[in-house]
Amino acid sequence: MAEVKILENWGREAELRKKWMKIWDRLGARILKFPKWMQVIILEDVNTAIENRVATMEMINHAKGRRV
């Protein structure tokens, strides 16, 4: 049974990777139309936003783990 779970997760991860790639392809095409200095600002903003979101979700996940 554990082997089946591993394969299910792999399929889920593959789908999420595809989704991420589509998002970045779409955003990347738009971002590349800007001058280099604007691209740098946008990428820094995106990185900050993602880092903050991941940190928040990790804190929530950690807090839920302690309550269980």
C-alpha cells in the first residue's frame, strides 16, 4: 500500500510542477517586456511575496501539528 501512495504523490507533484511552469511561462513573457531594472524589481517583489507566504503556511502547518 505504501508504494501506491508514493506513486499517487508523484503524480500530484508532477501536476503541480506543470501548473507552476505554465504560471511562470505566462508571467515570464509579460515580465520580459519590461526594462531590465523593472524586471529586477518585479522578481524581488515576487520572491519576497512567495517567501512570506511559505513562511506563513509553515507556521500554520507547524501550529496544527502541535495541537493534534
